[in-house]
Amino acid sequence: MYPKGTFDIFDIEGGSLSMADLLVRDIDPALKRRIKENARKNRRSISEEAKTLFRKALAGGQERRKLGTAMMNLVPKRYRGDDLVVEVDEPIRPPPDLS
């Protein structure tokens, strides 16, 4: 029934069916529990919740975050200004002599 070898995701072709099926195997139990809890909270089936998560992940995957932006977002807004100045309490050491 299944192709030879070990696979985590199967694309189940339904022949003339208009909608395809997808089987995902070996899901971490904690991940499945989170999907199930989100489905209950959003009043959706687990299948609908998984499809929604796939759609969101694929739609958001096109946008690439920049490292500087990600790092700046780690600093709470109340501590941000036009420039971020980090004060060092110790004297600046001379660079090492690598010759």
C-alpha cells in the first residue's frame, strides 16, 4: 500500500478526486497536543487546524527577517531610541598584537 522505504509525509492520490489527502507520520506527541488544543480553542477540527497552520506557514515563509531587526526586537520598546547605545563600565583594552 505504501511506497518502499521510510517516509514521514505521504501524498495520497485520490485519482479523480478534486481534493488531495496528506498523511503525516511520527508527529511529536507534544506537537499533536498543541495542534489539538489550538483546534479546540479555534472551534475547528484537527484537520482544519493543520491546514490553517500549513497555509500560514507557507504564506509567511516568503518574508525574510533581517538579523538587525530581529535583534532590535529583543530590546523592549521603552529602552529603544533613535540609536541604541551600550555603555561599557570598564576601560577599553588595546587590540592584541597578532604579529
